[in-house]
Amino acid sequence: MKQNKNPFHSLKSGHWFKLICGASYQNLPAIRSLALAYTLAGADCIDVAADPAVITAAIEGIEAAASMRAVVKPWLMVSVNDGEDPHFRKAVFDETKCPSDCPRPCEQICPANAISDFFGVINERCYGCGRCLSVCPEKLIYTRSYVTTPSMITPLIEDMTIDAMEIHTQVGHGALFHKLWQDISPYCEKLKLLAISCQDGPDLIDYLQSLYQTIAPLPCPLIWQTDGRPMSGDIGPGTTRATIKLAQKVLAAQLPGYVQLAGGTNNTTVDKLKEVGLLQPTGNQHSISGIAYGSYARHLLSPIIDQLETINSQVNENLRNSPSPLQLEDAPDLLSRAVESARNLIIPLKSPINK
């Protein structure tokens, strides 16, 4: 695997790997374990919700990795939004209204195990994918969205170890983006990186160009994140087509900054990028600079993280005074499996010249 000197070197050379924990995902033990395993595996960036508890969990995972091995610490990124966005929502329903004979397809389809017989949606587990909405026979499930505010964001930049920020926006949000930028731009000099994530749509390139006019000049590097098919990488190999198509569109526009894939990325993404010539041994203006993996990266490690949770639950049941929970590093076999799975996702991107 290609060893990069630091995350920015990875970005410049086209080997940037970002783990997306989820802008709405607040499962603290899982986030800590994900951060630990992917740091040991060589991730360049870890993207988390703009929540102090979530940030602390991610930092604990990164620091645990650094205490075990000499690693280059990934940059820690927080995600924010300028308006309604599918990444910033939670599924909600009243479980008391569910018919007793309901086959509960919502529970079966939920990739985050966030739906329970007794509690409805477990808030901290839900990351807003929306797959449960269409399968509910009674149409009881809806979503509750939220928008990050400057009062939430600026203390995080000032008081916590935040390296980067990502703004989720959509075509037509120009005024909302401008307002958010006015509030956060004075703090951007503290950041090592800014990313702007946007889905495809009519007049996309004109919109992105207008955003650049709003933010320029920047005191840090800029990533354009092509969010092809949000939160879908674990569904199947075909989901990656949308983000590659969108990346081609953004690259052709030659916007200032780096282009990084997201939304539908999985274990087929690198091979498909090679097929269309968008992944080069060294980065250039005609190739992508990196890939962000979200639902697929979490899916890879979820059986291991679930097993750790089961062990902790069993210990708590057997002991009257519950001990401190077992961490991933306390279970060497589970840790080894987690790091191996993470490395298998990272290695193809870090060694793009290998066929």
C-alpha cells in the first residue's frame, strides 16, 4: 500500500481516502471503533456529525490507534448543511401504532439496526437513509430534519480539534449557502480543508461556480464532493455509477479545487474509475483526487462492531456492577478483523497502478 506523508499529500497525489461516519450518525461506541480501525488502516480523513459527543468519540478512536502504532493521524472533518438535506434527518414513528401482526419490513431493511420493537427508531443509530419510509405498510414513518446553525458550528472549530469542514448544499440553495458562509468564514483560517458536497441537478456547474465566487479566496484547499447517490454504497455495485458520472461532469468544468467521489461508493468504485481513466498513479486535473466511503465502509465493519456490542451486553447481564465497556482494542481478534476489512477497502485506492 502506498504510504503517504500526510493527508494533504494523499489529496494532491490522488490517493485520498475519507471515511464518512454520517452527518446524522450518533452511535458513539460504533464511531469510536470505526475511527480506530480506519485510522490503523490508513484513512486520510474521518467525517463525523457536528456534535461534541460524536467528535469526542472519533478523537478517542484516533488517539487509541496512535497509542498502539505509529500512524499518520487522519484529519477530522465535521459536516454541516445550509438547508434541508437527506443527510441531516432522522426517521421517526410511534411504535405503539404499529399493528401487532406487522411483519416489520422497516426493521429488516434498516442498515443501521436502528429500529426496535420496543423503542421505534433508536435515534443515535439512525443516519437518515430513508429506506424504511417506502416499505412501511401503514405509512407511519416520517422524517425529522434539522439544519446546523452557526451557534452550533463555531464553538466546535474554536474549542475542539477540528481539521476540516464539509458544507452540504443543493442547487438553488445559493442564498442559504451565502448566509451560512458569512457566519462561518471568519473561522475558516483555522481549518486545513473545506469541502462542498452537492448532488447533481439542472444548472449544477453554474451553481458550483457561483459558490466558488462566494468563498474565494480561501485560506485552505477545497474539495468538490460529487454526491452521486447518497447513502447507498451498501445496496449494490451499481450505485457507484451515479457518482462517477457526476465526477466526470465536475472534472470537465475545471473548477478550482480537488474532486472527490461520494454517494454510492463501494468495493467496485476503484475498478470502475480505472475503466474510464479517472484514477491515475499521480493526481492531475483530469482525474479524481480521492474517494469517500460511507454506508459501505460502515457496513464492512458492522458485524464486528455488533459482536463487540453483544459481548458487552452479555458482560453487563452477568455482572451486578457493570464494568467499563470493552473497547475494540481490548479484543485483539475483533480488532485484527476490523483493520483487515478496512485495509482491503483502502489498499486499491492507495495503489491505483495495480491492476
